[in-house]
Amino acid sequence: MMWMKVCIFLLSSATLSYGDCGGTVTGAEGTISSPGYPVSYPSHMDCTWTLPSRGGRLTLTFTDFKLERPIGMFSSRCNFDYLEVHEGDALVGRWCGENSPGTLTFGSRTARVRMVSDSSISRRGFSLQWSLSGVAPPCGGVMDGPYGEITSPSYPLDYPSSQDCTWTIAAQGGQIIARFQVFVLETGPSCQYDYLEIIADGEAPST
């Protein structure tokens, strides 16, 4: 029997920060802030950040919140600058002024944070911390069928930190052919940070 081990060591640790106008966040934790924060955000802005829950528990904690204040008859509707949060297609709420959303928790549905500004008054904006828990991505295993697919944990999202995964591919004679369709890991001298190692029958495979 021929066998091959695919070992992936993902040892880096990073907190991701998103200060641009929207995007999809990856990883297990990070920060999101309005463009230019803590300086005043731009006018005519419409930014949406998407936070996939990946089946886990997603928590958003707003650590700073200062948007244009609503006035007069519009005070309850946030018709000037505002921030909205959606869970799936459902609107969770709309906030403006200094009325912070506080801490929000989501289950298995994707959350979206949208901020809109008008043409006049701008203020400092917002900053939030997000974290994802309860997600157990596959890390290693045994494959003994005629074909299959292996991906790093959480792919195509960023893989988690401090991973040490080993997949064993066993075959009853013949060849094992591994084709890498996508390969993007952290770079470093001599692969000292994140790396992938392949061992075939105890030796490095031919390429």
C-alpha cells in the first residue's frame, strides 16, 4: 500500500482590521471602523461590511460610535448619517448620533454592517470589534478512496492561527496524484512561519 501525508502548519497569529469602505471579513476576530476613523468620515458614503458566521456564534461590540445627530422631525428615523445591521435579510436596527448599538450577537446567519452618510455634517464615525466562536473547521484526517479533495480549515476564508493539521492519503497500489489548484500561505524566509509539507512513503515525493 502506498501512502502520503500532507501536513499543514499554520502558526501565525493576527488580528485583522478593516478600515476601508466595506468588504467581507475573514478570520476569527478583528476590528471594523468607518473610513478615516478616528478622523471624520467622508460625505456621500455607502459602505457595507459582510461578516459570515460560518455556522458559529458571531459577536459585534461597538467600542466607539459618533455619527451626525438627527434633529427635529427626523430625530427618530436617522435620515441623515446612519448605520444599519442586518442578520441575513432581516434588519436588526438602524442607529445614528451617539446611540451606539452596543453588543450584538448572531447565530448561524451572515451579518452585514452598512454605514451611509449624506452631503453635510461628518463626525468621528464608529469602531467595532468582532469575534467568531463555536466554529470547528476540519483539521486533518484519513482519505482512502480513489479520489477526493482537501482544503485548509475555513477555506476559502483565511485559515485560523495556530493550526497543525495532518491528512493521510492511502492507496492500494498505483500512484497518488496531488494537484494544487489554489495555494496562498503567509510568506517567510525558508517557510519558517506558515507552511505545507508532503511526505510520501516516508520520503519527499517527486514533482
